[in-house]
Amino acid sequence: MAIIIKTTGKAIPKKIMHNSDFPASLDTSDEWIRSHTGIGSRYIASEEDTSASLGAEACKQVLANGNLNPQDIDLIICATATAEYQGFPSNACLIQKELGAKNAACFDLSAACSGFLYAIDTAAALMERHGRRYALVCGTEVLSKIIDWQDRSTCVLFGDGAGAALLENTFDNSKRGIGSVILGSDGTGYDALYMADHLKMNGRTVYNFAVGVITETVKSLLQKENINMEDVDLVVCHQANKRILEAAAKRLNADMGKFICNMENYGNTSAASIPITLDDLRLQGKLTEGTTIITAGFGAGLTWGGAVIRF
Ligand code: ACO
């Protein structure tokens, strides 16, 4: 059975915050942020926006793009670290309510910035096991609500937004869709990046971990599929830091031109970054039939993941 990404959508808050908008008291600069991360601006959720409302908006777009009724959806998985309610109900149930997707089973998934990749593999497995046709997989975050705005080492990095994908089980054996997947975790690194009263991070540790796992994940995926970098059109990584992607591309001896970078406009939107990027690529007409992409993500946990996806 092939599980394809049929279409995508996203929801981005209206308010844009440029590097130059940080107060002088933070003692940072556009030059520092750009040169260390590649980030130029990010979007910030309004007081009324929640990760569930942004997620619902992204999923509505997906339904419109896919020309589907909400009742056609069998499953909604929401990857988020900033759910509207702490504990329960899940964002996925709130999204279901907004859409009227009454036939869907709904739950949230916690794997931080790797969440979207964990969620598409989980959705694909459930769709195959239960013979279901359509799933909505959403990554959504309002990180601006959990960061310490006085901590210049973290608050300049993150942004808000939501992205979503419609997965379809084609019930055939075509080569399209989600191919090899890698998921991994290392709980011994739990304290490199965690959320207590605010987000706390050891930037250097996460940086080194990220370069290493992206490199190894891409290598392993190429090996599993018995392909090489020339067979891959685009590499869509979690958008945390341009330097991480440059270092990984160098280690892979790969053309940096294949590595998509949009953190300049969005900052790091955690679980939302990969689906937002996929939606941008779709709108740019870059996910046409025959396109092969590799995705790779990393985040708190520590967690990582990657997938080969053929359009
Ligand atoms: N503006 C100006 N100076 C700053 C800022 C800032 N915003 N932030 C830190 N600095 C200073 C530090 O205080 C330090 O000063 P010092 O030398 O006087 O002590 C100096 O800059 C260098 O700090 P480093 O932390 O060593 O800078 P580094 O080059 O490592 O860059 C960064 C920091 C950008 C955070 C980098 O480590 C990184 O990208 N790490 C990975 C982060 C990441 O990807 N996180 C998210 C992944 S998981 C998820 O998405 C949830």
C-alpha cells in the first residue's frame, strides 16, 4: 500500500517580528542573529491565537486544497509542544471540532521538533493497519508563549505557525509516497533542551547533536533506498539554524542548493517547520509528480527522524 502526501496547508500569524524589533535591552543585533542562525524575522501569534486554532486553520486549507469533506478524514494527529490545554483535551480533538471531522480518531504526539516526522510515520502505520484512506497530520506551535523573552540565547530563535499535510492511502503498490523512515531517540540528552517554566537550551550541545543526526539520518535513508544524493531533488530539514544545515551538507558532500532554507522568514517553528516548508514548496510548484525529497528533523528528547517521500 502506498501512503502519499496528497496536499498541504499552513497558517501563519499576521504579526511579523524582525530582528531589529528586539529591544535594545536584550543586547543582540540583526548581524549576530543572521550570522549565527540565518534567521531574519519570525511570526508571532496574537493573544487569541492558540496552537489548536492555527492548526485548525492549516487543516481547513488542506481540506480545501484536497477538495475533501471533513467527514472523509479517518485520523487527525497533531504534533505540538505547545498544546492549547496542558494535558488534555488534545489539540487534535479541538481541531476535529473546528473542522467537523466527526469520523476521525484524534490524538496529539510529543516529539518536539521531530514531531511531524514521528506523526506521519504513525499515521501511515495506522492507515495501513486499519485500512483507512485519509489522515490529517499537523505540526503547530506557539513558542512565543513559552520562551523567556529576556534570554537572548533562546528568544531570538523561535517563531509561531502551523503546517499540515493530507495523507492518502492509495491502496496500490505505486512507488509514490512515504518510503523509508528513520526515527530515533536518546533520552540521556533530555536536559539539552527542555521546557520547565520556560524553554531552556544548551545551544552548543543541540548544535553538535543536530549536525550529527542530520548527516547520519540522510546517509541511512540513502542506503535503505539504495539511492544517492543525485537521485534526491530536495532535502527538507527542520528549520532551526542555517549553519546546522550547511555543516550537514558539507559532511554529506552534498549540494547546499538542495537544502531548503526558510528560517530567514519563519525562525524555528519546531514541529511546524517541516510542514510549513512543504507547503511553501508546493505553492512554488516544486513538489510536482516525480519529485523525490528527503526530510530530516531533530529536537528535544533528544529525538530525530527522517523520511524519503516521492511525489
Ligand atoms: N545576541 C548576541 N549575542 C548572543 C546571543 C544573541 N541573541 N545569544 C548568545 N549570544 C552570545 C553568548 O552570550 C556568547 O557570548 P560570550 O562568548 O561572551 O559568552 C556568544 O554569543 C557565543 O555564544 P554561543 O552559544 O557559543 O554561540 P553559538 O555560535 O553556539 O550560537 C546558537 C548559538 C545559535 C544557539 C547555536 O548554538 C545553535 O544554533 N544551536 C542549536 C540550537 C537549535 O537548533 N535549537 C533548536 C533545536 S530543537 C528545537 O527546535 C526545539
